[in-house]
Amino acid sequence: MTVHDKFLALGTHYGKVYLLDVQGNITQKFDVSPVKINQISLDESGEHMGVCSEDGKVQVFGLYSGEEFHETFDCPIKIIAVHPHFVKSSCKQFVTGGKKLLLFERSWMSRWKSSVLHEGEGNIRSVKWRGHLIAWANNMGVKIFDITSKQRITNVPRDDISLRPDMYPCSLCWKDSVTLIIGWGTSVKICSVKERHASEMRDLPSRYVEIVSQFETEFYISGLAPLCDQLVVLSYVKEVSEKTEREYCARPRLDIIQPLSETCEEISSDALTVRGFQENECRDYHLEYSEGESLFYIVSPRDIVVAKERDQDDHIDWLLEKKKYEEALMAAEISQKNIKRHKILDIGLAYINHLVEKGDYDIAARKCQKILGKNTALWECEVYKFKEIGQLKAISPYLPRGDPILKPLIYEMILHEFLESDYEGFATLIREWPGDLYNNSVIVQAVRDHLKKDSQNRTLLKTLAELYTYDKNYGNALEIYLTLRHKDVFQLIHKHNLFSSIKDKIVLLMDFDSEKAVDMLLDNEDKISIKKVVEELEDRPELQHVYLHKLFKRDHHKGQRYHEKQISLYAEYDRPNLLPFLRDSTHCPLEKALEICQQRNFVEETVYLLSRMGNSRSALKMIMEELQDVDKAIEFAKEQDDGELWEDLILYSIDKPPFITGLLNNIGTHVDPILLIHRIKEGMEIPNLRDSLVKILQDYNLQILLREGCKKILVADSLSLLKKMHRTQMKGVLVDEENICESCLSPILPSDAAKPFSVVVFHCRHMFHKECLPVPSMSSPAQFCGICSAKHRGPGSAILEMKK
């Protein structure tokens, strides 16, 4: 048998040759000989065929022309090989092999002549012709002949000579025009034909062969074929029976191996089922291949098996058969340009169905996003499938929400499913899904129906408020948020500018969160006036105080009309801030404030108001009598800095020893302590008197020391500045033609340098001609700069006089 891209040529034991297409249909039949056909050879064009038979006949003829050659030998011819380019007139050559290898060539007169290429080493077992190289195997090894140079260029000896060459024949195949693969027994050799360098030629052939890879296999080789950088090997397998311990013939194997330099790596291995494999020998199997179609033909005595390189569709078929849907989908996506029989969508749908059958509903729903994409019809179909099995909740997180958008009924169906069994899940979907996916009014009505059964359910109420918001029914939404005291109420008001809706809900907002409410109201005074807020809070003075207090902190003048009201509010709800308010406010009526403070007996506030109203003596008296706090009284007297107050303080304290101690400790820097000491009655016991007197003396000494220190610093600074002024005044002053007289405004120096002149320069740098200055008199003998004296800068009395 031999193979061409277009057909197969098959010879029988009865001398017939059949041409079959790749589907196995017979297209042509030739009666060549009455006995067994040994070998068939085709040229590359598939237009010429060479046939040799057991009775010694050799025929080469054209399949589509009348061209023909016949020759009969006196011995069986086992091998024939036609030149690959036999169709060309210059390549009318073929070789035959029996006991010797003969080359037949047609001469220029259309006569055929033969020549012996090799003999004497037993029968020729195999011949392969590629380009200008002929490779053949005999009992001793493999030879390669260069038809161009008419030289044999190599001899590759057989490794295992113990194997009978007729039972374990050599397998030859050309991978390309310079690479020969040899398989014999269990050995594989890959040979490369190379050009010899001119300097190495001498009497050697122009080409030589290098074995680039050599390794052993576990089984006997029946055939070889190249597959990219790998090899397809047809292996003859013998195994040992565990029961009888005898060898038997197992099924042949088709292996794909990766050749390495000294070993190989098995990529895949498939056992082949052929009829009668138990009786077959290694020589009964052959491997042929078609380079153009990547088809491989395994020939046995009773079967022909066609193998082809598995494509991505085959791989996907296998994955689907093994229910590896995810891997099949990934393989289809990677090779989507190469697959022909499968569609990614079909594989994806099958994967989803498989996951649903397994009960992996969540994974199945998640895969819908990727597989269904933007196909709304498929999405809706899958949703209904999930509804049938009661798993709408599983697919809800993965439904498309933007591009595409499904029918509103789909989303409403899922929302109703959650509303019946899972309020929290329903609320989550309402938050996550845009409001335009479904009919809002339908869902609002459904929620309201459920609230009739459970009117206090906070989850449903909050969700209903969100639905009202989507529907722009902000009033109802705000009312629910306020009822729930929900933190988002302020965000809702700001976002949708609902200030007109909250004018009658200010008390509710303040009750919920007074801080946030007040900040919001103050930030939006233009939308809700201060007057309106104060009126709304009239019945809630404690809230009214919170609002007005924060208003006053922001601006002391904005709420001035309410300052009188605030006095009572501070007195009632926030006394600690009453005194700061009285101090900072310039608009509150002092009489009213004094009245309130006196009614409530607020001493500190009353003292402040009395002092502010000019009644300092009453204020001091109140401190002494009500508070009985000498330190505070002294502090008050210091603030007022009034001698009469100090006198009152001394008079009040003269019969109170503790007060006298306080005064002695603090009065020293403001009032002469002698005034107080002289008024102390003899025999009065004053606590810590000695310490107080010592402190007075220490304070006095400290004052003396401070004065002396200041005096020394002042004298030193004055002397330093005097010396500096003296040095400055002793320096010369530059006078040139650019200077002018400050009186007559003419140049200070005369244009004629020979003329005598007299110039007066003051230390203030003003210059005058001497004749321009007033003549000194007896009452005012010193001269002063008229400019500096007029500006009250002080007299520039020191003079530099220049004369010539």
C-alpha cells in the first residue's frame, strides 16, 4: 500500500491494484499480475505508479496517460520506488530491489537502461526516495545514495543483528529532503544529510550523514512517520501471560513520541484493535502517511485503520463525553477561530444544565453572566428554568442590570420571591438594583400589603422609604425615615432639597439628632429662616436653646433679637454657658439679665452684671458676703484697678483674720501693705502672719532688685548708644558737586574751585552754605538744622564746617 494526498493505492495477493479515496470508496482498479503485489510506488504528482509483484514483473505506467514500462525478472522483485518528480521528462527514473538494487533511467531516445547501485549484502528490504537521495535497507544496514553525484554517501549499520531482517524489517521515512528516520527492531535513529566543506572533500563524497538522535524503545517498530518535531511510531507488542508465562501477541500501539538526543519522551499512546492481531507478526504491520492531510494509515493483513491528528473539536468532544464542561468551554474559547463543529454558546448552555442537574445552583447562576452575555432571550429562558426548580434566589445576584436589561416582569418575579420569604434579601435587591428595572408602583403596593400583616417591620418600612425615594415621593419617604429615626434622613433632605417638606418636622428632626439637625438648619438659613425654626421649637424650649446656642456660637449678632430669651434658656438649661454668653453678647438687656440672675441667686453672673453696669462696690460686696472668696475679691479689685475698691476690701477684711492673710499675700504689688498693717488691731491672731510678712518683705526686696537691675541695664544701654552716636558723628561726610544747599537749592560746591567757599554740614546730613544760615545770636549761639527742627526730629546741632 502507498498513500497520496488524493487517494490510496492498495495491492492484493491476487495481482490487483485498487485506488481508493479517503472515505474508502474504490475509484479505479488495475489488473497487474496473477500473483501477489509486493509493493506500489507513486510519484509526488500522483500521476505515475510503479508496481512490482512476486512473479518478477515490474510495471511503471501513467494513471492518466498511455505511458508505460514493462520488465520481467527471473526472481521476485520485493521493492520499487519511482522518482518523486517522475512526471518531468528529466526525471524518468525508478529503482527496484531484490537481490540487488537496480536504477532504471530513460535515455534521450526513450530507451530504458539499468545500472546496479548495490548488491552482495542480501535482499533489499526497503527503499525510500526523496529529492535526489535514495535510502534503502538490506540485511546489513541502511545506505543513502546521491543520484546527482552518483555516489553512496553513508552506511548506517544494523544494531541488533540477532533479529531476523525478514521478520523485523527496517522502517524508513524522510522527514524532509535532508532528514532520514530509521526504525529497526527497537532502535530509532534520526540522520541528517549535510554538505561537506570544500577543504574536507579530497576523494570523499560532497555530502555526509550525521546521526543527530539515537534511542531505544520498549517495543518493536513496525512503522514510522513524522509529525512536526515529533514521531508517530507503530509498535508491535509482545506481552507475557501471567498464567502460562508464555509470550503472546498483544494489540499493536500507535505512539507519539518526542525525540531527544539520547532518549525519547512518550506524548501519547493508543492500543489499536485489528482483527487477527493474535496471529500477526511485526512484518505484517505497515504505517503510511499523507503529508498534506496529516492522515496516517495503519495496514494489517485484514484491516486498514485511518488515524488523523486530533483537532480542537475532537478534544472538545472528548471533554464533553467525560463531562468536563468547564475545560471544554475554556478550550473552545481559546481556539474559537479553529473549531468547526462546536459553538461556545452551546457548550456553555450544556455546562449550565450540567451544574443545575448536579445541584450547583450558585455556580450555574454565576456562569450565566459569562455564557449568556447580552442575549436577553437566553437570560429570560434561564430565569424561568431557575423558577421551575425553585432557585430564583440563586440567579438574582447575577442578573444583568444595565446592558442588557430584561423585561420588568423578570425582576418583579424575583422581588416577589424574596418578599415572600426573605425580607433582608428583598431589601438588598432594592438597594442594589436601579429603580428603572421594574414597575415601582407594583412593588410598592406589594410591600404595603405585607406591612398590613406586620406594620412595625423596620426592614420593610426602610425598603418602602427607598422605593418612595426612587418614585420621587420624598414626603412619604421622609416621614418613614423620621419614624424609624434612620441616619439617612439628613442625606435624603440634602440630596433632594426637601427643606420645604421639613418646616413642620423640625421637632422630629431635633428629637432624632439635635446636633445634625441644628447644623443642617444653620447651614440652610436661606431655606428655613431662624424665625421659623424658633417658632416651631416654641413648645420645646430645651431644643430651642440648643438651636439658639449654636447660632450664637457661629455669629454673636445674627440672633440678637433672641438674646433676651436666651438669658432665661441658659439659666434653665445651660448655666455653665450663661456667663460666657453675658460676656460675649452686646445685645442682651443687662437689667433683665440682672433680674433673672438675682432671682436664681447666680452670684458669679450677678457680680459680672453689677460690675458691667458700673456698680463695682456692690459687686465686690456680693463677692465678699455671698461667696466669701478673698482670692476672687482680690482678683476683682485687680481687674477694676480702683483705689476705693481696695479701701472697701480692706475695711471689710480688717476684722476677718483669714481675709487679712489673703490680702497680705496678694496686695503688695497694688497697694502699700503698710496701710493694711497699720489697721490691724493689736492682739488679733492672724493665721500665717509671719509667712505673710516674710512674703511681703521678699516681694519688696524683689521689687528693689528688679528696679536696680533695670537701672543697670538702662545705664549700660544709654552709654552704649552714646558711644555709637559719637562714633557716627565723628565720621566724615562726603560732599561733592551733586549735593545742594537745602536753603537756596544751588550746588553746595562752587563751579570755580579756585574761589573760596564755606559749607556747613549737620550730622543729619543736611548741607547749607554758611551765608545761607541765620547768624548766631547771643541768646542762641548754637546753630541747628532748620529742616530737622521744623519736623520736630530733634536738633541736628553737631556741625561739620568746611572752609577754603
